[in-house]
Amino acid sequence: MYLRATLPPKPGTQKQQPHQQEIALGIYANPAGFKRAKAEAIVIGGLLACKEFSWEPYLKQNSVSATPKTCREWAEEFEQDYFTRRARTPKSETTFREYRLVLHRLPADAPLTAEVMKQLIFATPPDTRTRKRVCSVMKQLATLAEIELEVKAYVGSYSSAKALPRNLPEDALIAEWRFCFADASRSHITNRAWQWVYGMLAVYGLRPHEIFNLDLESLRSGEKVLNILDGKTGSRRVWPFPLEWWERWQLWDVYLPAVTGQCNADYGRRVQQFFKRSGIPFRPYDLRHAWAVRTLEYGLDLTLAAQQMGHSVAIHTCVYHHWISEKHHQRAFDALMSKPNRPAVP
């Protein structure tokens, strides 16, 4: 059993201000332990209110070897702490897999220090997603270990808008890979199930793993609005853009590939691997990004487009407005100038 509260810094730490910490009570989580923990919490609450709290009795009863914990031990404690605060689900396991990749790059048997964590940060390329992720994990680990570590100066200027490609596949190329122009009955993609996956990604702008979390019965019934049951950002509904592809490719005729995976990342990799094996000259996520730009050309309100993509309006604006090329501006201008009810010119 542990008690968690905003407590004064422990003796010997570099912290100066009270912050959230845990007190190990050394008792089991059983009915008697709960009673003891509640009584201890009342006592500590009173001491804090009177500004008379002292770490001394708790440090004595939980004293261990003076040898500092190794990076491996802190990594194990980090994982335990993470899943104490979150349920173990495919989504949380996928998220922690990213953390684990970073933690495993620490020198396992070395004591965890600010210098060791800085060395790991400096070993990553500046202004990259990797640097940003490592800084985030090291900051959280430092907080848990009560080690002073300032990472803000090292994060850099990475953003998803900078990392994403500017040259998205044109709709003509997307359609060509689904059906050869020379023979509409043939496809560059010969497997029927992967034809269906490709079409769904293009028409609904899905994240690759979301293909395996859909309301298929609704789709089979002819419902054009797609229900995503779960995924990175939970459930949502998406409309087909363009509707003509939905009809031409008969997406209500569901063929789901027989692939397996333990989490969303596994399913996403299966789709990426298929694209690579098939020689498709763009990535699965490029179909999602092309869908976003397409909805801009159609004039779909940004708020609605962001909701259908499963992210915030701020992210949508930052990422996809970054891609609007002169061609898109010209199309919008031509459409506005062709309106019969536009303002009269004196």
C-alpha cells in the first residue's frame, strides 16, 4: 500500500518545492491494510495542515541500501507506475511500447542520473520526432525518480506538419492503383481483400489500424456513413469522399484480410507491409492525408473534417493547411468566380 500526496521534498533531493510523492507503508492491500492506510492518511493530513510533517519516520521504515537504483530498475518502476494509473488495454500497451523503446536505450546497469538521461537525449538527431519523444520520456522518468532534469531547451522545433510529405498522390494516381485505366476490370492490387482495404483507406481517410475496428454489418447493409468502433482516438463516424469511389469500388462488399496482431501498431504494420510489398508508390497514411486535402477542396467545414479524422481542429489546421498548394488556391478561386450570385462589381 502507498499513500500519495503533495509533500515536502525528501531530504537529500534537489527539489525545492512541495510536489506529488508517494509514501510506501510496507503493508499489504487487504482489509486490515486499508484500515491502517486510512488511519495513516488522516495522521499525515493533520501533520501537513500543521506544517509539522517530517520524512524521517517513513525513510527509516523504508530504508534500503544506499546504492542508487540502476536504469533498469527505474525503467521497471516506470512501467509499474504507468500501468498503476492506466488500465492495460491494446491502446495503452501500444503507447507504452514507444516508451519502452526509449527506456531500453538507457545503460541498464548504470545508476540513473541527469547526465545519463542527457546523454541519451543528445544521441538523437535534433528537431526530430525521436528527439521530442526521448525528451518527453526522460522528463517523466526524472519526475518519478525525483531527479532535476530540464529538457525544454533540447526538444527542438519538430512538428507533424514539418515531418509530413508535401507531395501527396493525386486522385488520378490513387484511382489508377485501384483500377487500371486501360481495363477497369483489372487492378494493380490483385488480392480482393487488400483491394477493399485500399479503397476504404482512400474513401474514408482511415488510420491503417482502424480498418480492423469497423462496424462491418452496417457497411454491408449499404450504409455509406462509416462507424469506427475503436482506434487511436476512439469511436467516430466518417462520410465517404468521394462518394463515386464508394459506389465504383463497391465498398459495401466487405473482404477483410486474415491478419492478426496484439495491438493497433501491429495491425498498422500489416497494412504498411502490404503497401511496400505491392510496390505502391505512396504510404497508407498518404491516403489519409489526401482525404483531408480533398475535403478542403470539396468545401467541408474544418470542424467537421477534424471530427471525422479523429483529431482536434488545431491539429487539422496546423497539418493540412500546411499542404494547400497554389493549385488548391486556384481551384477555390475559380469556383468562387464562377458563382452566379457573387457580389456585383461596380
